[in-house]
Amino acid sequence: MRCGIDWHRFAVLSVVCIMFAVAGCGRADSGNQEQKVQTAPDQKVVDAARVDQVVVYYFHNTRRCPTCLGIQKAIEETIETKFKNDIDANMLVFEELNMEEAANKKYVAQFQLTFGTMIVAAQAKGETRKWENAGKVWEFAQSPGELKAYVEKMIRQQLDLIGRNV
């Protein structure tokens, strides 16, 4: 039976996923690194009065390991339990995106992605004005409570740009 799987790619992705699960994405020293905060190239200063929505993206590959799935589950649970009012007010949106799909390559380039991660982006009228790669999700992947606290903190930082007193 032929199923059209590129076995070489499958083997490479499997090894990478196992490495992420065992080594926490090889980011053991990430606790000492600052988060990557970016502003859009055409926007030198974020105008907080104009930021009207925060988008939380979770990027992953087609083949997913238990750690990747666990990170996504923690993100979704945190958003559902801590930010329901923000979702209802359309101030917060969650998007799960496969980095390997052609339609999502623009995001991979925009956010300079090389592996699965969570990006929290402040937007004004649908355009990203400021974003942060919350790559420490891998550091906390094996500690659901710490992971959820980190996710909440990262989202609240961007929601503060909307002018909310959180």
C-alpha cells in the first residue's frame, strides 16, 4: 500500500520531535535569555491607543510529538479559563498554524520561525504592530502549572497594550 509519505522527511522529523521531548528543544539555557520582542518594520513605536486585538499563534509541524500537543493543550486551556471575557470582546484570538502548510509560510518568515512555538502579537486594524516569541513554552513543557502561568503572563503583557488595566 502506498500512502505518499516521504520516509526520509518522516524519519528526520521523528528524530527532531524526540530530541525536543527529551531535551526540551535543546534550550536548557533559555532561562537566561530575554524574550524576543519585535515591532513591525514600518512601525517604530507601538501606539498603544491603536492596538485593538491580541492574537496568540501556536505554530507546529505536521508531525507532532506528545510534548508539542501538551504545549498546545496548555495554551488553549489557559486562554479558555483566564481570557474568556477578552475572547468574547474580540480582543483576543487564538490560531493554531501548521508551519509546513504553504498558506502559513508568510507567518514563518514574518516571525522568523525555525521550530514550533507560541507567538503573541498585538495588532491594530489587523496588522501586527508588536510581537513576542514566547519560546520558553519548551522550558516549561513538562510543568503544566508553570507553563500555564507563563502563557498567561505573556498574553497579559500584550493585552496591556490595548489599554486594559489587568
